[in-house]
Amino acid sequence: MEAFSPVPPSWTENAIHSLDFHCPSCGATAAEAEKVWLNRRAPVIGDNYERKWQEFYSCQCGEVWWGWSSDRPPSDLLENEESTQ
């Protein structure tokens, strides 16, 4: 998986935008994706002047979807790390 490749992989060509940041077909999370590609070459500047970029995911069900990095939900790993301290 080449998530940081500067060239978009061919599997991203027909991706659909997921507004809820999960697979629109089966509901799987981004963590369950089989392939990931981050479009870091074309960031967008948001209203608060922070950069965001497209994150593409190839789901185990065969759907390919993308969402804005700013829409990604907080990581469960952060919650687990805080509870162990």
C-alpha cells in the first residue's frame, strides 16, 4: 500500500465522496479499508486557514470512497492511550 505516493493509483478514479467518513455501501470504517491513498499534493485551505486533503479508501466490499481529512473522526487509539495513564 503506497498511501503517500505522489501519483494517484488507478483504483481512486471512480471514488465517491462519503459525507459520513465511512464506506457508503457497507458502513465499514476507514481503519477497515484494504487500500489507502492520501492526496497530499492538492491541499485545500478551510475557513479556519487549516489545510485539509482528500483521503481515498478501497473498502473490503469493493466500494472506493473518499473523505476530507478534516471530517475524519477522532482516533479510538487516543482514548485508549489516555485511559492507560
